[in-house]
Amino acid sequence: MKKTALFLLLLSLAVMVQSCKKKTYVVPTLEVFRIHLHTAPLIDVEFDKKGKNGYVISETGIWKTIDTGKAWRRVNFLDTNTVLLKLCVIDSQWIYVTAKNYVYNKYLTYRSPDAGMSFLQMNTGSKEFHATEFITSSTGFMESTGQVYITVDGGMNWSLTGFPSALGTKMDLIEFRDDSYGIAMSFSNNRTFVTQNSGVTWHEKTNLAAPASAFRNIKFSKEVSLMDMRTIGLATGASDNGWFWSSDTAHTWNGGKNIAIPDEKHPKMEVADLYKGSGYGAGDHTLYYTSDNGINWQPRYDQNGESLPETFTEIFAVNSKLAFATTKEGTLIQITFGNK
């Protein structure tokens, strides 16, 4: 009996030592895989909701994957006089690309109903737009000269929404969480407008007093319940340069934390995206990860324990374990979260 008790005691001590060793030597990392698509900067990356079909754009090229990034091929896009600006992936078949023709100084919208097999140039008239967003295969929004327009026929015709008139304030971003709730934001003037009825009426968030002097991006967390309108914003300013989160439809904002760098509350963040409670961020050649809706962030290094040399232009969280980031160096970076 004593021998048995002694054996069990030694066994439990051995298990405890092994557990301690595991906790001591586990180093959070991000598995990073580089995919060279272009010699020019990549601008945007997006996937459909299923996470299988994704697209990447540079100023002059479009690439597509149908297997969650395992293989990419260049899409045949023939209009060589345009510079591509933004990508909107609606579903596995419908995508939109906005662009500018610098020869004629004209802004353009292209749509593809067949997963990038063909593109049709849509009518935006003579409008110079600064922000666009498509939320279905037929419905989209566009900002021009301080007004927000809507199309319900895929960009053939545009009409004014109920956006406040005569503001004279350029909107730099339009972002919709679903087909009814959206945000229009002016970075330079730090003004934010919200609609909850697909643009019929807009209301300014008057108490957006400044966690920083100006926002420069905002995104909604994907696949969250209607009760949690979690948003994440990137900001620049004299004293703060980082990320902020809101859980009350962008009415108030809270500064994100980085518990690994206690002396730097808001490390520089260039791009970020959330999926449910998890998310990815990138800035200053460092990748970050959050598992609590953007409240706390920790730096993650590649599988060699190093930061990255690239400069990030956009990031898209396909799910809680996988993200893709585009870079100015023309490299698409696949990021897989792990504790290896």
C-alpha cells in the first residue's frame, strides 16, 4: 500500500513538472507563409463568407483563389488605363472593384457576376468618389462631394440617400455591417455618421471625442450576433497611434491594450480585422493577435521568432485561425495562428 501511494505521488509530481515545462516553453507564434504575386504593391484582399473564394488586387491586377489561398491565379482584367482602388466580395460569384482612370480623370466601378470571369464597367457619371461599399449584388453606396449616394441596380444608376446635406465634408470611408447598419466616416474632420435603415436616414455620433485626433479605418467584427455590434477602429494622433474598439455602435470608443508592451499602450497599427472574438493586426513590421474582441492585443512573431520586414496595406480575417495580409512589396502573407 505504501509503495503504491509513493508511486502515485512520484507520478503526479512528474506530470506537474511536465506541465510546468510546457507552460514555460510555449512561445506564441504566427505561422507565416509568403506568396509572391506581383512586383508592385498589393492593395486589398477579401474572401466570401464561406472563406473558400478570395481575391487580391494591386493597382493593375486581380488574383483569385477557390481553395482558401492554397493556390492563386491571375484574373483576366483588360482595362489597362485604370488604377484599382478597392475590392468588394459579395459572395462566391459577385465581386465589385472600384478604380480611377487617370487618363480621363474619371472614377469607375466594375462588377463581375461570374466570379471574375468577366467584368462590366458600370456608370458612375462624372462623380469623383472617395469611398464606396457594396453590400449585396445590387445594392451599393458611394460618397461624392460630401454626399452619400445609393444604387439598387448594381451601379447603373445612383440616387441621393438621406445623408445630411450641405456638410461640405468628404467622407473617407463607408462600411456596412449588414444590409441595414452602416457607418460613414471623415478621417480628417473626425466625424462619424451612422445609418440603421440602409441609408434612408443618417445620424452623427456627436460624442466621438477623440481617443485620437483622427481615425483612418474602421471595421466590423465578422460573424457576431446582432446584440454585439463590435467594431474596431484604427487611429492616428499626436499622443495615440493604435487601435480602439466599440461595443455600442460606434458611439463611444475604448483604447486597446497591449499587455506584452506595458509602456506602449497603443503600438502603431497599420491594418487590423476581427472574426468573432478573435482578430489580427499588423504594424511596424509586427503582427498582433487578439482573442477578446480587440480589448487586449499581443505581438506574434513568425515561426522563426522574428518580426516581418514587409509594410502592410490590408488584412482580412478569414476565420479565427487564418488571415491574409497584403503588402507594399507585392507579397501576400498567409497567417495561421498557433501556440507552437
